[in-house]
Amino acid sequence: MATRTAGPKAMSAPHLKTDITENLGRAMLRARTVEDKLASLYRAGRIVGGVYLGKGQEGLSAAGGVSLKQGDVFAPLIRDMAGRLAFGEPLIDAVRTYLGSRMGPMKGRDGNIHRGDLSRGILPMISHLGAMLSATVGVLFAKRMRGEKGGVGLTCVGDGATSTGSFHEGLNLAAVEKLPLVTVVADNGYAYSTPNQRQYACTDLLERAKGYGIEGHGLDGTDPELCLEVVGRAVQRARDGAGPQLVVGRLLRLCGHGEHDDGRYVDEKLRSSSRGRDCLVVMEEKMKGRGRGRDWEKWKEEAQREVEEVVAEVSAEPVPDPFEESWRATVTEGATEALPEE
């Protein structure tokens, strides 16, 4: 089954609970605020490595994080700050990783986008983007073999990742085994700078769901509440035993591939189309339309205050010292001790 929800008029969400909507909005605002700050720090030379922003994709990303429960597995991509925060990643962990603090989850040893926390169900990201789908499938398979039931694995990819072998292999295995996998594709029209028509011949990535024999759901990825409705339904379908779910959200990356890239290759017609809408503006307008404009402004102020406080705290924390490092593997959850000294 594959369904394409054309846009915000095709599905309203009046029944969404206020607290869920609030969680969605707060995650989006926190993600945009901290990423704006990270971009500023990058330009100031305070961040080593790349900075990849999720500007324009916060609604789709946050919908995934909000829809998951404790015990589920989340495998985010480089633009999923909103999903991470919605799923429970502490904001300070994100900032610590970007600034290289040894107090962070990766202890300053890894690139800033590769962070994860297995105790929270967040898989550390692999830069070969399609690989996260296979990694999530592996985790779900392991859970099945241990007799664990009721959990869902959600991973995010871009349209470019759907052209990789790992995407095909992972989704094919998940379909055959009917694993509770939800794959959310942020179809932003470009794999870095390569437009869709140079990536694949199908007219809509949603068509691939039928080829794998799984359920597919398409939507306007610029409408946050629509994203919450559709992604939430896909997660529940997977949890209920319906097998893998493919969600394709059409939107536009509202910045370059990374802060090193100005994105001038993006077609101006796309920028000015409905696909180029800013999901935060859409959400703000909906909030104001319901008489909740003050709530939105309050959340925004709280996000700005939180980000400034966290950045100030992390800036005073120590970074790794190669002369003090033991260079042993980080102890994983459940282990009693690290590897012995040689």
C-alpha cells in the first residue's frame, strides 16, 4: 500500500493532543535555535569538522522523535537535530560533541555528527548515510532473537541515500522478515548537489514501497502537524505488526549541504514553490491561528535562553588531552570494566 498526501489541505490534525503538539513545536524551535548558534560558532572557527543544518526539515524530523517511545531505536541522520531532541537527547550532549568536550557522549573522540547514546536507544550515525538503515535492521533482528517485542526502529535518510546498496539490502531484508522498521525519507530534491532526475528514474520515491512489498506513506514535509499525523501512523502500524513502513516527505533543504556550501545549485523555482516553505513559519502560523501565539513566543525565548546557557557551560569544559587519554574503547552499558592495559 502506498499513499501520497498531497499537502496540508488533504489532512488536518484537529485531534492531536496539545502536549504532543507542544513537544513537536518545542523540539523544532530548540533544534533551529541551537543549529543557528552552531553555524555562528563554526564561522567563528570554534568548531572543527563540518556543520550540517536541518533547516527546513525540523518538522519531519521532530515528528519521528515525538512518535517513538522509550525502548524504541532511533537512527538519526545529519539533519535530525529536531528528532534527536524530541526523542530525549539532552541538548548539552549535542553541544558538547560539536565543541569537542570530553564530557560528551563520544568524549571528544569522534566527529561532531557521529554522536549516539545506546542507553537512550540512539544509534551513533555512520557517514555512509544509507548504512544506518541496515544498522537499524540489525538491531531489530537482534531484539527479535532475544525475544523482545513491541519496539520500533526508525531511521532517517535523504533521497540520495535511497540510491545506495545498503538502503536496498536493509529494506529488502526488513520486508522479507516483516521487521518493525520505519524509514523516513527527507526528499529535499538533491543528493548534495545532484538533482533527483539524475539520481533515479521513478517519478516518486513512494513508488519504491510497492517494489519492496511494504506500506508507503507520502506527505508534504513542510507541514509539521501533517508530518506528526503520518509518521505517527506509520510508527503505530509497524508496532502493530504490519511490517516495514516507508514515509516520504517532500520538502526543500533551506540551506547548503553544509555550512561550507552556499547551495547556489538549487533551482530558484523550487525555492519559491510551496516545497520551499519553512516548516517553522508554517507551525508558527498555525499556533497563532489558534490563539497560541504567546505560547510560541515563550517557547522561542526559552529555547534561546537554554542554548546560550548550555554553550557557555560547555565552553568552559575540558577537551581531550592526548597525553592523558588511555586510548581504550569506551565502556559500553553492561560491561564491568574496560580493556586491560597492555
